[in-house]
Amino acid sequence: MPRGDAPEIGRDVLDPRDPAPRWSWLPARRAALGLSASAAPSLMFILVGLGLGPAALGVLPAEALTRLDPVVSVALATLGVFIGLGLGAMRAPGTAAVLLAASVEMALTMVVVTGAMYVLLSRWAVPLPVDAALFSAILGVCSSASAAMRVTERAAPDVRSAARIADMDDVPLVVLATFAVTAVAARPIGEATLLTVAAAIAAGTAGWLLFERARGAPERSVFVTGAVLLLGGIGAYLGSSPLLSGCVAGLIWVRTPGAADRIIGADLRRLQHPLVALLLIVAGASIQWTLALLWISAPLVLLRLTGKLLASAAAAWMTGVPAGLLATILVPPGVIGVAVALNVQQVLDSPNTLLLSGVTVAAGVSELLSALLPGEREDSC
């Protein structure tokens, strides 16, 4: 991907690429979960998965969802690659300050959600697939993700600054998601993380050596596909997160000499929509409707909204960006949160999908709520 046109950090791959038509009632800046008038809303993919899943038509039974685990790992690695490409290409002044503000707003959201959910779950004695503290922490991590926002050069400086904060919060999310997955998999966190990083460096270096030496587009596409498959397999095999392996490889490709970042960006762009659509369909098909799901998802929506509003005030104090503008941009959830929940479910040795179900339902409801927030249309920026 051209260095002068770097991707947003963690930009949701279903974000609108062009301004929405003026007849659309959906704000074009509502990029959460890819909701836009110019592309099929991602919430629709969740509903399609729900309809095809075991709770409805049964076209995708539980056994089929299990067999899709390798494809889910590849999709997670693909998301990680684009996070790494975006992070590596960011050289603008003040990036460190923006990253700090994004980390603070994410941490505040996570603390609010984790603490309150732990108190509620402890009082309600809801049967959980893992310890209540770990369950609550994972809900906090998934809830802290915000959808990336597409802005133009004509956008106001405050809008661009707020968008960068929303972009940057995927960076600490990758680290925390890795810790969450390794904790659920009962692997030593330090060992699994170091092995994942080392293996991703090796895979990224090998890809860099191969991409530019490919003889023609078909051979190059084979190398790119093989590299992404390897990155997905690294995370799955080590009980870590493919998001981390993909992010490390993306950093290597954007920082090494040559056109590796442009090659991988151009080739992976064709796979973005199908892979993320598959993630959302699998998440929707995995929803198990129980009374406990209501107890999880309803407070999760409210707590996430509360956390994001508090985080917006803190980030506004640090950056000078108006808190109301930040809240409008940070409240819409990102597809990364659902992806992290899917990643945790992969290593969770239980047929209970309460965690994934809660995150998916809460993300869909939060998306609908975020569409009601006031905000300028992107095509008017």
C-alpha cells in the first residue's frame, strides 16, 4: 500500500470507501462494523449468521462452525496485518501523544466495563465458561474497541485528531487481546507472546524476500496468500492471537525497503470484505439465546457507553479536542471487538458461547445506538 496513502490504524475493512449518497439516512461517518449506505451493513451479516446458525435454520451447525476455525484465524491475521501497516506508516508529528491518549481512553473504558461487570456477575452468580474476573476483563477488552473513521483532507483539524485517536486504540487492543487469549488457553503469557513475535518476524521476513521476486501477479498472489495463512496458523498453533502475528508482519513489511507493503495491501484488499463478512456470520451463528445473555449484553451496552463518554472527557483534556466530538467518534464499536471475542472462543474449551454471544449482541445494539448520535456527514467534511 503506498506509503503516502497509509491505511488507518485498525480501519475496519467494511468502512465506506466513498461518500454515502445524499439520500441515505445513515451518517457516512458511522463506520462502526462497516455500517454505511455504500456497503452492506455488517449488522446484516450478523443477522444472516444468526438465521443460518443452530438457533434458527441450522444450515451452519456447531460442527461446521468448528471447522471454520482455520478461516477465522486467517481473517484475524488479515486484520492484524492492516493494523501493522497503518501503525508502521504513521510518521506524523505528535503520533506518540495521540497513541497515549488512545491508550488512556481505551484503558478507562476497559476499567469501567471490567469492574462493573465483575461486580454484577459475582452478585448474580451467572454460570460462566471461565473465571468471573477473566470473563469480565475480556468483555472490557472487546468493548474498548472503536470503529475507525474515514476523514478527508478537507476535514477540520479537530475531526482529524479525533479520528487518529479512534485509529490508534487498536494498537493497545492487539496487545491486550493477545494476553486475554493466552490466559484463556492457559499458556505462559510471556513465552507465548515472544514465540508469536519471533515466528511472525520470520514469516514477515520470508514474505518480504519473496513478494518482490515473484514472476507475475499469480505467483505473487500465491506468496501473499501463503504468508497470511502462515500468520494465522502461528497464532492458532501457539495458543496466542493471530492479530499479533499479523500486526508484527505488517510492521515489517511497511518498514523494510521495497514495495512489500504496497504488494500485500493491494492483494489483501480483495480478501478483506469476504473474510470479515465471514467473521461476522460466524459470530452471528454462534449466538446462543439464553436468559444469561440478556444479563450480559444489556449492562454491557450501557457500561460501554458510560466508559466511552468518560474516556472521551479524559482524552479531550489530554488533546484539546472537544469531548462531544470525541464521544461521537469513539462510541461506535469496531469489528475488532467481535474478532477478539471470536479469537477467545477458539481457544475456550467449552461449547458455551456466552462471551462471544454477549459481545456480538452488544456490538450490534451499540451500532444502532451510535447511528442516533449527532454528527456531520463525511461528505460534508
